[in-house]
Amino acid sequence: MLETIFSHRSIRKYKSTPVPERILEEILLAGSRASTTGNMQVYSIIVTKDENLRKQLWEAHFKQDMVLQAPVHLTFCADFNRFTRWCEQRKASPGYDNFLSFFTAAIDALLASQNVALAAESNGLGICYLGTATYMADRIVEILELPKMVVPVTCMVTGYPDEEPGLTDRLPMDGIIHKEKYNDYLPTDIDRIYVEKEESQQTRELLVLNKKETLAQIFTDNRYTEKDNIHFSQHFLKTVVKQGFSRNH
Amino acid sequence: MLETIFSHRSIRKYKSTPVPERILEEILLAGSRASTTGNMQVYSIIVTKDENLRKQLWEAHFKQDMVLQAPVHLTFCADFNRFTRWCEQRKASPGYDNFLSFFTAAIDALLASQNVALAAESNGLGICYLGTATYMADRIVEILELPKMVVPVTCMVTGYPDEEPGLTDRLPMDGIIHKEKYNDYLPTDIDRIYVEKEESQQTRELLVLNKKETLAQIFTDNRYTEKDNIHFSQHFLKTVVKQGFSRNH
């Protein structure tokens, strides 16, 4: 268990070898064992192997190579459609067309996704989460024909790794853990927490390559810009509302 | 790994035995190894052991016994505060005061939480997620003194189990998995997916106890009512906005 967790790295190059059906079934079953709100299981997992569909998903996910390479594409959705249909068929009045219900369903989907990731890795597969799932939620709704009350919250590609990257650096633990209450950061705390990341060889190379003065500027100016954030934020919120979680808007 | 995943059950009764510091550190470190968007680690984990604070949290979490019993209370927060402060200290212009950034940070927090849950269980601890974290987010912000850009997205209690519950039932896998695209449910699908849950001994007893005709009615009338959903949904959304992820509202 712990060995799998501590050796996780995202894999961005895959072999074309298919994932055996037995293994795929096991990792999905592992997903279903995660905690779920009130045991409602308000999520769905869409397993896409079809090349044409994966090509459409690749285009949606900013044409990242790994999305075409990896033989299996998993889309984790917040899903109150199934539960709502069940209520309606059983003389019960569902009231899940609101933001809280969307978020509850998103939690279910995300906890399941992490179980799937770890179960995949413990079977020798590699995985990579796709942050573009929320950016491009409206397009994914179209490609995968998601009905009302279903919103994609994360995607993951999986397959056999064709690279062996090292572990990714992380901030020191006291940078993300707070004892008892939240202890807000002083400027000296921020300096201490980020110093190792900022002084790494990788950062030095990135600064030269991107002609930037600080690593933070690479995030705000290149990777996660205010302009993109606002644009995709509006789209994602619109999708959440359009898909029926609209009561609070 | 898989054994831990497949033997998960939520624990609602705890011994007073404290969690050794070494184990607590290991399970939190396990959380930090989960995938995180762009390696930004935009989450925080608050570890609360203090009895007075845990009593306040217990009141917030609908006075569920286990929240008082379990010696460790973990609050997983979407956190763009640390990252934003770093940007501001490094001549970079952060633009993370929007819904997408909140959701991105929530994903980070939730993936980390599931690693923590599994690492805890593989160390012999029990865990239980608290769905009330989002319902009572505004109160948790007060108790734990969360600054702007920090929102609690889930809580978890952990400690040594004082009960051995059986595995919880789950829907059949074809009820939550879709092949290639989303295959919407026909009325006959809904009947098939829910039949086992509906015909269980536990359900029969619940129907008598609650004087209801269907299990779905127990969810819509008692457990997750429209009225509560709307109330808590408005509160949660207000908290997300109040904490600074307000650009889209």
C-alpha cells in the first residue's frame, strides 16, 4: 500500500500494449470501494478505448501526446442523474439540482479516482490525471454525450509506462500542514517553504528558458495565467449550471 | 495496496488510544505524494487534536459521536492563500480568485485526503469522512481561523477502531461504469441496478422503521432533503465567495 503511494509519479509516455480486461475491471472495482456520501455513489466512470473517441478527447485535452498514446481514457463524473432517475421511479422527490449536490458528487468521483490511480499503479500501470478536464468540461460533455446532472470533474489516462521519471519534488511538510488551527504564513515562512524549489537546478534552467526573474512568474505568466483562469472558470461554471446544478444561480 | 482498498469500511467508534506521532507524520506524508495540479500543491491539511477545538468541530459536524471520540481530526482545505502570497512576494501577479481555481484546489485536497485515508488504514487506523464539512464550511472557517483563499472541502476523523463493521454494499459495477460514452439509463436499467439494495434485509427494516414505501423516499424525505440541500448549498456557495473565490459571482 504505502510503497505504491510513495512511488507515485505521473506517466506521460505510454506503450501501445493494451490493458488486460481483468486488470481494468479490478482497478475500477477498487474505485467503487472508496468512501461515498451516504453510500449514494453519485458518480460515474466512463472508460474510453475507441480510437476515434480518444482522438476527440485528445483534441479537447489540449492535444497532449499521452492522451493519444495511452490505450485507456477514464472520465470521472459527478453524477446525480442515476440517483435522480431512481428517486423519480420510486415515488420520491429528488432535490439535487444545486451547487452542494454537484460538489458532493464531485467528492465521490474524486475519491474513487484516487483509488483507481493507486490500484492501477499497484498493477504495474502508469497514470496521469488531466487537469484540462474542468477547463474543457463543455466539450467533454459533447464528446461523451453526458446527460443533465452529469459533469466531468477529472480525467485520467492509463496504460503501461514507456518512461521512468524520478519522484517529483514537494514542499516541506510544515508548508502544507497546520497544527490545531490554520497558522497563516509570514513572509519569512513563504521564503523558507519555497526556497528548495526555487533554488533547484530545474528552476534555474526554467528561468533561463522562459526569460523570467522568478519561478512564480512562470506560473502566473505562462502556465496558469489570470486570463486563462477567468476564461475557463466562466466556461466550467456555465457547464455546471447547464448540466442542471442550477438552483443557486 | 489492493488489500487495504478492498477492506475499507468507515469507522464510527474509536478507542481513546492516541495516534503515535510517527504514524501521523507518515500518513500525512502519504497525502503529499498524491497528484497535484501543476505541482502547485494548492491545499492544506489542518491536524486538530486539542479537545476544546475538537468539541467545537463536533458541534459543527452535527454532534456525531465519532468526532468527539476519535483523537485526530483532519480538515482538508482548498488553499490558494499560500500560493498567492508566494506570487505576490515574487513580483508575479496571481489570478486565482475564481471558481475554477477553487475547484482545482479542491481536487488537490481531495486526492491527498484519499491517500491519507488509505495510509491510515494500512497502519491499522480507522477513518471516517465527514460529509458535513461542506454543509458547515462557514462555521469551520471560524473555528479553524481559515484566511481568504482557503475553504474546507472535506474532513476526516481517525484513530484506532472500536468496532468491526462489515463491508458496505455497493451497486453492481455496470451501474456506475459506462463503456466508451455515457449510456443513459432506461427504467429497466434503474430497476436492475437498485434491486439488490432495495431487497436487502437492511432496507426492509429501514422501511418499517421510517414508515416509508420506498428506500428512495428515505433519502429524499429524511437523509438528503431538498430543503436541507438548498439551505446548505446557499451557505457553501456563500463561503466559497466570501473566502475570495468570487470573481465569477
